Amino acid sequence: MGCLTICSVLVPLLAIVAPIAMSAAFDGRFWDVFPAWDVKDMPDLSGKVAIITGPTVGGIGFESAAEMAKKGAQVILAGRSEAKGNEALKLLLQRIPHAKAEFMKLDLGSLQSVKDFADQFGARNLPLHILLNNAGVMANPFTLTVDGLESQFGTNHIGHFLLTKLLLPHLEASAPSRIVTVSSAAAFIPETLKSIEMLGCFK
């Protein structure tokens, strides 16, 4: 069976199976069959301070903040929308009444906003043990940030890079500390392409 025949069968099959598999993975059921780290394994975080960008309700940032707060961390929900941020804070406090949580405005699409956020955090003389870079935009129409950068690149990458750089002294002073930068399922695309290449389709 030639490469063209294999690819003509494989591509439509992937088009059907991949969305189903991704849906299962996003719902958390797919990975349950593999023994691995579980949120229950998270250690006690009492006395720790965490900043989570992109805390929209229903997203990775919000759930991460909730789990960290449940473990005793003081969590700062950092987002560009005060309405969505306050909604997330309200829901988090309903779910975990004893949580130490607050919202701070941060627009990663504005370098000035990132600097203002870092200055405001620094003025509070708090330690910083966890920085979770989670916020991001995807597949939005071509627009520029206020600094003239393509919006997806400026928000997802440059904004988080500057935020991390400005908060690094606080993280270093609070060691042991962690910087966690999340991605999307697109991170698995190279492995998928590698598997297809091994079948000889890209000779």
C-alpha cells in the first residue's frame, strides 16, 4: 500500500477521531486511564502566594487558582476584565469560603499595564512563590496591541515575558518558587507530525 493511499485513509480518519479524542482529553476523562500526578497530590500551600493570569471562570487559570486556594495559598487572580475577574473571585469564594483570594487588573496586551501590575504587586511587599502564566488569546482577527505588536504574539508571549522578568526578583527572593507557563493542545502537534512523517508521507 503506497504512501498516497495510506494518507488518503489516515487524514479523514484523523479528522473524525482527533476532535473526539481532544474533547475527551479536555474533559479530563482521557488522561484518567494513565497513572500520573493528580490534583490530590498537591502539597499544602499555606503561607504561599500565587499569581494566576487569565482566571476566567471555567478555564485552567480559574481551576488552578481554586485548587491552590483550597490548599491554603493566597491567590491573586490577574486579568484584563474587571467584570470577569470579579465574577471569578465571587465564584471562587463561594466554592472555598476560607480562600485568601483577590483580583488585580492586568492587561497583557499592554506593556504599560504589565509594568503597573508589577509595581502595584511590588509595593505590597508580599513574597511570590508561584507565577502561573496561563492567560492567552487564540485565532483572533489580525489586530495590533497598543504597543504595535500583533495581538496574539504580544499578549501570549511578550506580555508574559515582561511580567515574568519584572516579577523574577520577587520569585528569587521567595525561593523555593516556581514559574509555570501553560500552552494549548497545539503543543502536541510536532509529535503528531512526527508520527505521520514516520509513515513516509513527507518524503
